[in-house]
Amino acid sequence: MFENESSDRLLAASRLTGADILFLHLVEVVAAKVAPNGGGEAARERIEALHQDFRRRCAEIFERRLGTEQALQVLAALETAPLQRYLAARHTMAPALGYQLGELQKRMGNLEL
């Protein structure tokens, strides 16, 4: 895998689906716990290596689940400007939506559904 142009395009799956955002958030959380004053160049190199492995694994999962042809079609759709604006907005809205859901849960109390 990852020997031709279509396979190289599949590496964009982690970025276009928002998985990269999850990876970077995880890195921030771990870095804050492990090296609160920054880890220097060695840590950045290690994170970059992990990120490349993460991207490759995301592409493999994406292709395995959808098949190569459909995966490339989905990526083409995800690359469109409106969908990228939506994904960015969804990420930006996540904290506010999480807060609102928490507030709703408080208001509902022990309501049995």
C-alpha cells in the first residue's frame, strides 16, 4: 500500500475527516502532563513520527472500510470548500455543544425516558 498516487491521496484521510484534530488534541494533553515546559526538538521529532504512523493507519482503515475507489470518491467530496468549512465549524462548536448538553442534562435531572 502507499506506492501510487491514489494511495498517497488516502493519507489525507486523517486530515480531511478530522482525525488529525483528535491526534493533536491527544498530543497536547499528553505533553501537558509529561513535559509541561516543553520537550524540545527530540519530542517534536517523536510526535512527527507518531503522526505519520497515525496517518498511515487511518488511511488503511479508511480504505479497508470503503474500498479504494469509494475512499477516493469520499476524499474528493471532503476536499470541497463547503464541507471543509463545516468540519472546521463542527470542531469549533464542540466545546459549546458539550456545555449545552451538560446544561440540558442538569435540567432534565433524573428524568426516566
